[in-house]
Amino acid sequence: MMEEDLVTSLTRQVKEEVIENYLLERRLLELQTEHLDAQAADTLRQAWVVGQRLARLSNLMIEPDMQIRLQELLGMRSCRFWVGCLNVKSKRGMRLIRVRTLTKKAKFRKVILESYSRLFYRMTQYKMQYEELTNELSAVNRNIDSFHKNFDLLSILNFLRNLDIGGIERKRILGDNFTAMEMAELDKNLYITPVSIEKLNVPAPLDLPEFGSIRVELSNLAEEIFQRYRKEVKKILR
């Protein structure tokens, strides 16, 4: 009887340690995923900040045909988030850039150049933050993969079921009454899915041209806009 009690006690101890290790590692993964979600939310907020700079530059184009020209000039891919920013009209807290020049035409040209310069700077910052996010995502997915390799849930359940204790005790404590279908469903429900950048819903940064390489084209575009939409430009510059 003493021997049976000892086996039962040791079996309970093994069971508790196995489950405790599983739950501990799983909780650590959950904390890492929560941190990744928070990092993604912060990165998305930064994307909106950059998007406001893109919207300001886009609004200086006055008309949709000039916005299309700008999109082509910047080599913008059809990313729904950034293209959507081109059509944003309300920019709370985004004031027109103040510059000093002798003529309205020169002022408008300088405003466009400065607007792009600030957009490029913000996008560069965002690119670094986005890279940090993707690096963290890769690290979390490696940990998820390692977790599944080290803690195969079906193997753990089978191990616990086969421990040498009485049948009644096994049914009551270790889930020996699980059917194969129930165990497969349990494994499916507890499976931790790797995280994708699409799931985080954070837009990839734009690969914008260097300011020096696009300065002349922007200046020419500003002059064309001024010639075609002089009245509208003067209203903006007031």
C-alpha cells in the first residue's frame, strides 16, 4: 500500500511539473505576443504621422491629375494605406510650411521641396521602426516554432495518460476519458499560430527617392502646378 501511495505521489508530482512547464512557457509566449501587438500599434501610429506628411504634399498638388503625377514621381506602389493618404483632406495640426521668398511662385516651389524633405525624413524614421517590428516578429515566430517542437501537446497528454496509476485515477486526473477526436480538437484549439505582418496590419514603408535625386523634378512639377492653378495656389499660400 505504501508503495502504491508513493507511486501515486510521484506520478502526481511528475504530472504537475510537466503541466507547469508547459503553462509557463506558453504564458511567456503570450507575453511576447502581447508586446509585439503593442509594438505594432505604436508603429501603425507612426505610419499615420508619416501619412499626414504625405497628405500635406499631396494636397499641394491641387488636382487629382497632379496627384497622379506625384505618385508616379515617387514610385509609389499600389499600397492601399499610402495611396489612401494621398486623398486625405483633413490634416489636424498640420500647418502649411512657412518659408520666405520674393515671389509666390518661388514660395510655392520652396514649400513643395520642404514638404517632401520632411516627408522623406519621417519615412526614413518609420522605416527603421518597421524594421525593428519585423525583427521582433521573426524572433517571436522562432520562439513559437521552438515551443511546438519542445511541447508537443498530444505527446504530453499521451505521456500523462500512460503513467502507472490506477484506472479510475487516470480517468479523473489525466483525462484518460478523452477520445481521439477530442484530443485532436484540444490540440487544434491550443495551437499557437505564428504571427504574420499582414495580421498586424502595419503598412510597409515606401522606398522614396533621395531628395537630391528628385529635387529638379519636384521643382518642375511645382512650376507647372503654379501655372495651371495659380488662383488655387495663392489661396493655399495666404
